[in-house]
Amino acid sequence: MALLLFAAARLEAGTGREEVRGRTVAEVIDAARRRHGASFGAVLDRSRVWLNGQPAPADQHLTDGDEVAVLPPVSGGATRR
């Protein structure tokens, strides 16, 4: 299964794309959490997870060719004081 990582998730994992085995979205995310450790896990805790470009529940079953994406929150620009 292709796992796409963006922003802080990409930085913590050291890659923007990797293959991760899992039958559900949760299994893929859990495998990535084990692979990349606590700092990556902290990013996951704040992130949205999408499947094939749509928000995905953790129990969503996966099929060949699916892409799971981790989308951490992104802050806007600075405000002027």
C-alpha cells in the first residue's frame, strides 16, 4: 500500500512516500507509527488521514492500488503587529 506523507509527517519519516502493508487504514498508520517512532507518532496524532483523496475512517478496508495520505495541519502566514 502506498503511504503518502506531507509536511511534518514527511520530515519526521525522512520520506514522502513508502510502501506499508495493511488491510485497513488503521493497520497502515499503525505500521508507519511503529516504523518511524514517537516523534512521527506525535505528528500522526494531529493529522488527518485520507484514502485516495478523500477523508477515510480508520476501519476502511484497502484494495490494491489505494493510497493512504497523512496530512498534518499547516499553519498560515504570520500576522503583523
